[in-house]
Amino acid sequence: MMNKLSQNTNALDFEFWMQLAKDDPEAFEKSRQERVAQLIEQAPTRQRRRLQGLQWQIDQTRKLARGPIAACLAISNMMWDSVHQLNEQQHELATTPLNGNSANRIQNTSAAATILRFPAAQQ
């Protein structure tokens, strides 16, 4: 089983992970934690601390949940909260006037560009 485990941790093989969780929950949890740590280590350095903090929040949510379904729902709600926050920030950026009004933003963007003329290519 360990040989198959080492072969299958780089890709998400749902059947393998499901069977491991059924057959050996402790090995599943250890392997899950190792794989998550590997993925975080592969992330750019500037993002690792944030990812570690997020994983800590997920782990604590799982510990506090009454069961796997409750944990899944709570973590899903965390994700949707983040999506809604990003959407609100995007909407705020898109609608916030620059220098007084939004029409000014469009004019400032186009006025800032310099158009260069290139001679026609000769054949």
C-alpha cells in the first residue's frame, strides 16, 4: 500500500484517496497533511505564510465540526465568503470614481496613451 501511496500523492486520484480513507484513516490523514504541506512549499515564498494561515483555519474548522459533512459545509461557506468579498472589492474598484467622476477615469486612461506611427512595411 505504501508504494501505491507514494505513486499517487502527486496527482489527485479520488478512488485511491477514498480507499485509503476507508482502509486506514490515520494513514490518510498523515498523507493528506504531508501533501498539503508539499503544495504550500511549492507556492511562491510571498504566498506561503498566507496559505499556511488559511490551512490552519481549515484544519480548525474541521476539528470543530460535528462531522465530515458539517466540516465540508463550513469550509465551503469560508470559500464563498472570500468569493463575495472579492466580488465586492472588484465592484468597488469598477465603480469608484477617479478624480471626481467615472467619465474622467476613461478620459485619463485614453489621454495617457501615446500613439506611435510606424512606417508601412516594404515588401
